[in-house]
Amino acid sequence: MKAVFLWPAGLFSGARIPPARAGCRAHQPMNKLPQILKTTLVAQSRLFYIEAVDLRFANGQQANFERLVGRGTGAVLVVPLVDADNLLLVREYAVGLERYELGFVKGRIDAGESAAAAAHRELREETGFDAARMKLLANVALTPAYSNYCSSIFLAQDLFRAPLPGDEPEPLQAVHWPLAKLGQLRAREDFCDARSLLATYLAREALEAHA
């Protein structure tokens, strides 16, 4: 049996659930899905599981894959619009890259919580604001080839003060960024989260559609 080993560069905050996670629902596949012959737990931590999966494809070929399975129901990323011309970013320490990174509000969806509720909560915890309007822009999978980790991206508008205590080890720095300078933001070395980069395009598209 051919072995295929796929290892990610970072860790996730999600939960162990079936591969078809909320927010990442698939359309009818063109090919017949492979048969899962066996799933074996390889390792686990407080954040995720590593599983070995034995598969048989429709053509009879068999393969062994390794995948990461999160311990939650996914995550959210929120693009807060401060006013008609400015977005709100947060700067926080990213242990994966061992440096401080600029990005948007983000966090996992708690058990029993909807993606929209998580977006409101994370916004309040990380910025001290809530939003009168919270629009879902997209549901995305970060690395679908070897993980079930999915994120829901939201645009938050009409902000108002409504702080909640968070769980960050240190206060986050809020940074206002002009919409007119999104190109400069994308070019920054410390703005490299793929979800945040995608969110700048999605937010711009959504705002222009309603201009």
C-alpha cells in the first residue's frame, strides 16, 4: 500500500468532528468517493488529532494518508469596518512564525455556538467593539488536502463599544488601516495569514457591490 505523508506548518484550534465540517459543505463530487478502509489515531494534543487513513479509490488503488483533525467546529475571521474609509486590524504574537503579526480578528467557534455568534464574541473580546451588521463573506478551508480546518470570514459594520474579557496572554494592539492602502497592507511581511489576505479582497468586493 502506497503511503502519502502530508504535514502542515502550523497548529489549529478546532475540534474533532467529521471531515464535512460546518461552513465547508461539498457539492456532489464528479468522481466516486474513495472508500475509507481504516482510520488510526497516530497522535493527539489539546488542539488536534493526527490520523492515518487507509483508502481504496474507485480504480482499485489503495493509499495511506495522514490528516489533522481539529477539536472544534471551525473558526471565524472578522474584518471590522471602523468607518467608510478604514478597517481595524490587530497585532498579536504568532508563535508559528515567532514574531508579531498584523491581521484581522479571529478565533475558534465554541461548542454550541454558531459562526455568527463566534464572530460577534471574538470582535468584542479582541477589539472592545460589537457590530450592528455582521455579513458572512465566505467559508474557506485552509488546507483541505490534509486537514478539516475551516474558517468563516465576516465583514463587521456599524461598530459600537461592547467589550468582553478575552483569553489573550497580553493586550492586543489595535491598528486602523485605510481602505485606500490595502495594496500596501498586502505587501507587508508581517501581514501573511492567507485568510487575512483573502479577506481584504472579499471585503473590498462586498463594499464595492453596495457602494
